[in-house]
Amino acid sequence: MTSSKDIKKISVEHVTIRSGRKFTAVKAKLESIIPRIDDGIFTLLRYRQTERALQELEALPALSIFGFRDHGALLQVAGLQRQSIQYDIGNPLTASKMTRHRIAAGLYAPVRVLLLEDVDGVAFEYDRPITTFGHLADPQVDEVAQKLDQDLMAALEEAAF
């Protein structure tokens, strides 16, 4: 069996949403409007209870927080004090609507969003889903990514302002 490698350059739009609010206020607002996902859904899928899992997935909000990493805390090893949290935000049903057409869409789902505080203040940063998924060149994926893009931007703007 032979192997091959394909490297392709893609164009991605990066978004920064600045907030005039304090980091802790923006974090609290984000976590109040986008809930943590209930991992029980993945347990149902693991045990092949697909009908029940689908019911649970359909009842989810448009966006959920899958997980997070405290990058600010990591900087303590360098003697720095910063506030920065990376969130994985998305919706498993939305992801399945894309990966059923192009399994490679799983590379970008859920979306990574960084909440940070720097010298310019507090901001969210992320790469627009419509552009990250867009390189897959699949109209069915693009349609779902467009909705995800709108939902994500609306939620982040609400949390920031």
C-alpha cells in the first residue's frame, strides 16, 4: 500500500469582537447564554441508543460549550498573569449535518473560540465557520456552516455587549 500527502492553502476569515466590559462579566454572560453540553448524549451514542440520542440532540440549543481550556493559567509557568479561555462551541447535530456529506468537516467542529484580555481590553477571537468549512467546497456543508456562522456571531456579540 502506498501513501500520499496533499497540502493545500486555504483562506480563512478571522473575527475579533471587542468588548468594553470586564473579562469576568463577558465570561459569565457567554456561559449563561451558551450552556455546557450534557455528555449523556455521547453515552447514548456509545451504547447505540440512536433514537433516544436523536431526541436529545434535537432538544439542544443552537450552540453548546463542549469544553474549555484555561490558556491564561498556562501562562503562569512563564511567570505571566493573563486571562484567556479557549472554548469549543458548537452543536453535535449541526456537526452531523455537515460530516454526513463531508467527513472532513469534523476537523472544524466544534468551533474554537478564544476569550482573552490583552492590552487592548477584552475580546473574542475565532475563525468564521463559513470560511473554515468553505474549503470543503460542498454546498450542503456551506448551508449548515452559514447558519452556524450566524448563530455563533450573534451569541458572541450578545456576550460581549
